[in-house]
Amino acid sequence: MNENVPVIDQRDISIHGYKTPERFTAPNGQTFTSKEVYFTQIIRLADVFLIGPILIYASFFKTLPTPLRILLFVIGVATIIYNGRNYIKTMK
């Protein structure tokens, strides 16, 4: 045998030859590919249910200039749509 051939531990190989990622189970029982993905999902939910609605609510303050009110409304709606879409896409 050739001495330059590396020895591969079979526990490090998945179906396609790549190392299988570690899984993270959240307190609610959902399984994620990593802890970082779990925390990213929590931030996305905060954006959808907290940040976006606050921006939309602030856009209705009559004391603010109209261009700022429009900008706050658009950013609030975009935040909800973008992060909601990414949350659903990641959960599939």
C-alpha cells in the first residue's frame, strides 16, 4: 500500500463524503443545524413581531416629516416581509 494515502475515519463521512454537521435542539424541541441558526431565527421573529410593527407605528406620528414617515413605513413593511420569508424558508 502507498504510505502517502491518508486514513479516513468512517465516523467523519456522511452519504456524500462530507462530515455530518452537528445538530442543535432548541428548548422548544425544534432541531436546527447549529446554535447560530437557532439564534438567528429568534432575531428574525423579533424583527417580524417587534421591530417591523414599531417602525410602522412610528410612521403614523403626525409630528414627523412626511418623507420620514413614508421611509419608516416602507422599512417596517420590508423588515416584516424579508425576515418572515427567511424564517419560513429556513424552517423548511
